[in-house]
Amino acid sequence: APLSALGSARMLDDLSSIQYPQGIKSPNPELNSNAEPGKFKYDRTFLMQFMTVCKEKPENLPALEAI
């Protein structure tokens, strides 16, 4: 399933145009106030919301405790 989702994913140009499902907080807008289209930063709180869903990680990703 994850590969199917990636295959149909599209690039984002504007984070403020995304409507997240109820209960999902959007990324911190201050991190992206001057971001170029498609070049965004995501805060830890935003990313941690998906911890139980996204279980695969790159081999070179440091341990969570180290971040």
C-alpha cells in the first residue's frame, strides 16, 4: 500500500491550501513563511502525528532519542 500512495502522490506548492482531516494539526506556519514552492520544513509535532502509521524508515535515519 505505501508504494501505491507514493506513486499517486503529487508535489505541494502551497502548504496553506492543504485541508487536514479532523484531529490532524498542520505544520507550524512560521517554519515556512518564506519557503519556496515545494520546499517545506515540518516540525516534530506535525511529524509525530504519523508515527503509528509510517513505520518504515531510511537506514541512515538516527534513533528518535538522538533527534
